[in-house]
Amino acid sequence: AVIRAGAYSHELVETAKSIASPGHGILAIDESNATCGKRLSSVGLDNTEVNRQAYRQLLLTTPGLGEYISGAILFEETLYQSTTDGKKFVDCLREENIVPGIKVDKGLVPLPGSNNESWCQGLDGLASRSAEYYKQGARFAKWRTVVSIPCGPSALAVKEAAWGLARYASISQVCVCVCVCVCVLMDNGLVPIVEPEILLDGDHPIERTLEVAERVWAEVFYYLAENNVIFEGILLKPSMVTPGAEQKERASPETIAKYTLTMLKRRVPPAVPGIMFLSGGQSEMEATLNLNAMNQSPNPWHVSFSYARALQNTVLKTWQGHPENIEAAQKALLSRAKANSLAQLGSYSA
Ligand code: 13P
């Protein structure tokens, strides 16, 4: 017998909708300890728990952040941390009406049999970890895998990326418990952000990025459907369709918007509530202008941002680890968040 204990399916849809609300986007601060260390060392700071906590405290206690930010993706360490005054970071977010999220993948490793490509680990134990994260206050999850254009991508790498994302999305929404011949489908209650990042690296033209993105998203949606994922209860985190980073011919925001929206319209059902782009190494201004260009005409989804670097670069440079710079760094964060909020509404002007 199969019993469906769907306590959270309504909640999943509501969570996704509240993150995808007008003029709002996601602040991604879910860098792993290793990646956070690279960011800290760029301003001369050591990669210690104290420094990571101080930096995340600066970001998460920015007054007024909830005016522009509806969700924040945290790394596991941050989900369990508090401010130096002992207030849980999760509570700081809730006070600003920001939904806490959690990175659940365990990172990339080489994919044997491929063209020097990688695959993303983290499915083992994911159901029980997700239940714990829910208890800690997380309401959405993120799994980032990558696809490399210069390395192919091979059919194997695309299939593995798509299948892994679909299994993760299904487990985030629902898990299966077997108790004495009865199969109970329990909801985990986390809205999965589906992120197959197509890396910017390479000297290919924008048409090649479009071709690869269409292939990747076709396969992702094929497996999402096969795994019975509730489309109304997911969010996407795509790369924008741009020329490769080493391609001499650059594209205008209007061209990037045209190619990216073409890809989305061909591949993404309107049941999906939100498309939250990653910045992928674009400058802060490029990421804002490209998002603004995409919101010049109506489209079926909430088209917004889930930026890490394009929200944090100036903040980090302003802070430099000095307590007297915290206020100025928080102002820098608010100014980037506001610019992207306006871009979400299509009303940003430089
Ligand atoms: P960037 O915006 O720096 O590309 O980060 C994206 C990301 O996946 C972080 O969650």
C-alpha cells in the first residue's frame, strides 16, 4: 500500500511563490568553506570560522534587506550559526521576511568515462539531511551541478547532471518511508532550486551556448517529469545565454535577453513560478543590466536573480574585515540589491 502524507505540498507552492514575489530576488551566500576562504583571502583575511561568521553576520543583519531580497541561500555552517549576540541567523532572516535556504549538494568530482567533466555528489542521506534542515528553519534547497561547453559537453555528462538534479528535486519535495509493508510518502517540504550551471568558460559564440542550454534544459525537464516533481513547487537557477567568456565579440544586454528568453520559452513550462539567474562571473553592472533587459516585456514567469558574486563583490572590498566598515559595506549590499530589484521590475536605469 502507498499512503501519501502530503502535509507540505501546499506549503511548497506557497514558499516558491513568496520567493518569486515582484521586485524580489535571492541573496546567495552558500559558498562552501573552501570557496568562502578564496573570497576572504581576496581581502587579506584568513579562512577561519570566526571570519566566515563575521562576514555572514554583516550580510544577514543588513537593515531593510527584506525590501529587495525574498530568500537567502546558506551553507550548512551558517544555517546553524548565530550572531555574536546569540541570535540565530535564521531568525534574523525571518524578521526581514526572507526565506532561509540551504545548499545541499556535496560538490563536484571527476566523472569517469567523460571528456574531463564532472558530476555532483550528495544524494546519499539527502532525505534525512533535508528533514533536519527543515527543522532548523530552511524552506528551500539548492543543488548546483555544472556543464562545460569547451569539454563537450558529452551526452554522459548532460544525462548525469539532469538525472542528479531530478532525483535531488524529488527528494527535497518528498521522501519515502517504508514501515511494515506500507510505503508512506512523506513531504520534506523544501522547494528545490534546480541549477545546472552552464559555465561561461570558452571562446564559443552565443548561438553555441543557446544550443547547449536547450539540450541541457530539455533533459532536465524530461527527468523532472519522470520523477513526478511538482513543477509549481520548484525554482530554476539558470545561467544567462551569453557568448563564451573568451569570445571577442561581446553581446549587448538586449541580445543576451533575446537569446535567454528564447531558450526559456522553448524549454520551461509556465507552471514553474520563478527563474532566478546566477551571475556566473559577470560584473555587478552586467548582471543588473542583463536582468533588466529580460524584464522589458511580460513573460510567463518571475524572472529574477539569485546572485552571489554580483551582490557581494563590492561589499567584500568595502568591508576588508574592519568593524568600522560594516555600515558602508551593508549600504553597498543594499544598493546592489535595490538595483537588481528594479531590474526585476524592468525599471532599472544606470
Ligand atoms: P554566482 O552568482 O557568483 O555565479 O553564484 C551562483 C551560485 O550558484 C551561488 O549559489
